[in-house]
Amino acid sequence: MLIINGVIHRMDGPTILKGYIRICGTKIAEVGAMEDCPKDWEGEILDAQGGHIQPGFIDAHCHLGVFGDGVGIEGDDGNEATDPCTPHLRAIDAINPQDRCFQEAREAGVTTVLTGPGSSNPINGQFAAIKTNGRWVDAMVVKAPAAMKLALGENPKLNYHERHESPSTRMATAAVIRENLSKAMEYQEKLERAEEDEEEKPDYDAKLEALLPVVRGELPVHIHAHRADDIATGIRICKEFGLKYVIVHGTEGYLIADLLAKEGAGVITGPCLGDRSKPELVNQTLEAPSILQRSGVKVAICTDHPETPIQYLPLCAAMAMRGGMDPESALAAITIWAAELAGLGDRLGSLTPGKDADLTITSAHPLNWMSRVRLVVMDGKVIENRL
């Protein structure tokens, strides 16, 4: 497939004002200016007609397919709010690819999402990175697990406080996380000793098995945290145990942006379209992504679907522009930076030869609200075509 005559937002290099993209199979093969376009191409040719070509959009934090659309409790599979520690839960066992919001995601150019459990527990379970096209979740997986979801602050605190159970304070929430990470480290030590002495082998524990890649530094944790003090607690725990981490939401992160930059913390911000529905959101501002970025923090923008419907991911990035982000940085926050914070930068997020052929063509700049999605390509196949 050869796509010609487009404004190409490569995301890993300067924008090409009039260029082409050559796709071979499921991968991007070549990107360049029109004067270098192959003259003897005999395959399929699609004319972008001056439209903007950019990587497929990536929502680095949502619950697509886990909280069903319009079906009530029957499709609500996001929170196993019966146990504060559920690391063994897998997003792939909850995702419903038939949910109509997958179609709405594709139509809006959202080609990849990180989706998984909610934030009712201190340790919630495993997120998965999946493509938005397919009928069988196993065939849609890019990476599973992609992250372990932790939660601090209001959500786990209130969930268990209402039942008069622990954890009902921030201290207890942090203690649950520490306790289970410590158990996982002990479990790992016993497994290592068992290599020499079979009698040392511990009984199988599904929760601790799920936490092993976390304490080994192989699987990052995504930490639900809104308040600045909760963000600090999450980072404190991760430093204690040597964990890889990303802050999710980070509503008050802009208040400590310089400190987050020193820590090297990445932040997936959002959702920005909604009211200040709980005390943790009292300091919410559209300027947060811009302040974080200017301070040197790598930023992605998410919808937290269904909090903000998945199809409005580009609008959320446009709102970050209103808050002070320049257009290319806002676009990076739902493409290359989102891919990097999701651990998918080697495959997704930029129009780079060798990466997955996931891209969109829009009638104008993709963050212009009057723009329309004209074409969506996923893994080298045309999924939506309005050219």
C-alpha cells in the first residue's frame, strides 16, 4: 500500500508537508517527501488529498471493554471490590471486544489502548495493551500484562471504609501494598532456594506469582493517584522496592512538577472532560499537562474511558492545547509519548519504518475539532475509509 500527498506527522522527526508512506504487510516500510516517492509502484495507492497523516492514537489508560457500555451491572467487570489485593486478575479475562465502544474508538482513530481493572483496591490487577480492532481479545493483544495497577487515595479508602473494613485510611492502603510486595520478595527467595533444595519450594500462590515480575523490575506499576501527597507515597513505595512505575491521573502533579522531573516520573494525565466530582479533583486544571511537560516530565493524555468516552481522546489532547501545550506536543501525548510510557515505543507511536502500520488520515490537523477522520489503517489494513 502506498499513501501519497499527505502532511505527515512522523512524531520522531520534522513534519513532512507533502509526503508519502509505503506499507508492506503489517509494517511501515518507508516514509518520505513526495519528490522521493516511488515512481513505478504497482500496488494499491491511496491519495490523502492534502490531509494530515499521523500514527494511530493511543489511550495509555482506560477501561475499554471492561466497563460495558449501556448494559449496567452485567457488563461492569472493572472492580473486584471484595479483596484489597487482587494482582492475579487479568484484564484479558474481562475485556469484551463486542462492546460498541471499540467501533467508536476505531472511527476516531484510536488504534491502541491500555485497558484493565479499576481502582477500588490498593492492588487491582493486570492491565493489557490491545489493538481496538478484532473480535477475539487474544488476537488483539499487543502486550499482556502491560502493567500492574495500584491505587492510592480516595477510591480504595472509601470502598473499604463504607464496609468498615481495612484499608480505610491512606496509611493502611500503603501498608497493604508494602505487605504484599514484601511477601512477593520472600516468595521469590524461597523459589530461588528451591532450585537447590526441593523442600524449600513454597506452596503455589497465584497472587504472589502475579507480583513476581513486578518485584523483579520486569513489569511496571501504574499508580492511580490524584493528590500530590498520594503521588509522593506511590513514588516512595516504588523507590523502596526498586519498582518501575508510571503515575496515572496525577491531577495535582503540576503542583510538584519540578520534583517529579527530578524523580524521572512519567505521568498519564486525565481525564480532563468532566466535573470536579470528588475532593481529589478540587485542583484539576487544563494547564496540568503543559506545566508538567515544560518542567521536563514525560506526559501522556488519557480518557479513562468510560469517564470520558474513548472517541474523545483527540479532544482531550486539544483541551491540553487550550491549557498551553503546543500542537505537536499535545499530539505526541496521544502517540509517541503515550507509546513510550506504555512500554510500546518499539512498535507504536511514530511513523517509523519497521513499526506497526497503524495510522490515521484527518481532513485537517488531527487536534482541530472541526477535522474529520478520513482513513484508519491498522496493521497495514484499511479499517475505516472515507477518502
